Amino acid sequence: MTGHITVTAKCGPARQATAVVFSGITDLDFDLPREMLHFKYDGRHQEFDLHGVTTITDTITAADHAIVVS
């Protein structure tokens, strides 16, 4: 099963992603002590800062995870 994720969060020094959609998510890791989100999609790796994120939602629809981080 794969999924897609929509992210609004910091993605680097002075960088912010707003409602960016990533598809083909195969691995997802919440590093809570470091407040980081790591995931793999289409053979690539992405990470976001969870500090300041207020909502994380995972809904399964038709065998697909629809994850929203904002």
C-alpha cells in the first residue's frame, strides 16, 4: 500500500512548504523527540520540521493513505 501526503511545514532554514502534495509514499517516520517527519516517495527522501505543526491526519480511502500535515 502506498499513500500521498499534503504538507504545510518548514523544510529547511528560512524555507516553508505550503500545501505541497507528494505521491507514492512508501515509508513514513515521525521522529517525535527531534520533531521531524521523514518519508520516502518515488525513490527520494524528504524531511520536514514538525515544530509548529498543529494537525496530522491519516485517512485510508480505497487502500490509499491520505495524510495531511499542517
